[in-house]
Amino acid sequence: SLRLKRRKLNTAVQKVNYEQTIQVGEETMSLAEALELRKETCTEIAQLKAQLANAAYENVIYKEDRDIVEPPPQDFDTIRKKLNDRRLLFRALNRALQRTNHEVTVNFKDDADSG
């Protein structure tokens, strides 16, 4: 059945994901680890972008004929550096994953084709 074939193919893909290693910068990791790290990095980038927007402005409250200026909760340059570092990691992961995508094959033989 189609479900059984899909399950067997998914198992073969998962096996390759855990057995295949890739090089990202100085670190060697499994394909599965790289995929998970890319997902985490993407989430971090979104969070850092929001933090960067908040750190770009001072909050000014006009109260009783005077301005109360509150500095941003975090340092803009620190967040910008973290964001750039995460973006570089994301790009390196994508390059390594794309390279691996073209080099690795999944050995899957459909039992229905052999009979």
C-alpha cells in the first residue's frame, strides 16, 4: 500500500539523516543535527530582529510638561552583532545542506517493484 511505501521511504530518509555527516565551519555534525540547528537558528533570527527593532528607539513619555526618556531595554550594537552572527550561521548551514542534498542519495527499493 501507499502508506507502507511512504513509511519505508521516511525510515530510509531518517537513517541517512542520522548517518550522514556534514561540515559547517569548524564543526562536524549529522544531517539531522544540522537540520535542527537551522530550525533553531531561524527562530533565533526572528527573535533577534524583534529585539533589534525595540533597541533602536528610546521610549519618550510626555508627562506633566516634561519628557521622560527611557533607554532601550537592550544595547542595539550587541543585538545587531548577535543577529549578524546568527545570519552567517544560517547561511553556512544552508550552503552545507544544499551541497549535501546534491551529493547524498537514499537507498530505497520498493518491494512492489521487485516482484
